[in-house]
Amino acid sequence: MNSNLNYYIYEELILNKLFNEGSYLSTILEQIAFSLYTNRDNKNYIEYVELSNIIQNYNENYPGFYMKVDKLVNNQFLKEIHPMTYKF
């Protein structure tokens, strides 16, 4: 029960942090998480190239949306653990 409640609290905090882009951000973060989950190498990080591809694919489907990797890092959704390598 607590884990479900924590999930909803964190989701609400994330969506409120970037109010205008909340739904886009949620989808981008879900795609990043899915990419990490389905990764065959079992790594718990994502490289800049992979991250850029996820964002670019989203931009192609939603032309009015624009986001840079820096925005995810600056708002502490991702942390740069090594140059060009990121982690939740």
C-alpha cells in the first residue's frame, strides 16, 4: 500500500514541477524507464545517444513539443553520472 501511495505522490510532484510540460515529461520519463527495463545489457544507466533518440522520436510524433536533455538534468529527473551517461 505504501509503495502505491509513494508512486502517486512522486508522480504528482514531478508533474507539478514542470506544470506546462507535465504530461509530455511523464511520457518521456516512462519511455526512458522502459528503455532501461528492456535493456538486454542489464545496465542501470542510459547514454546520451539513447536518450537523444527517445526525445527525438517523441518530438517527431508531437511537433509542438521540444525538450533538451539538460532540462531533465537541471530539474533533477536525471543525474549525469559520467560524461554523456545518465541515471534516474
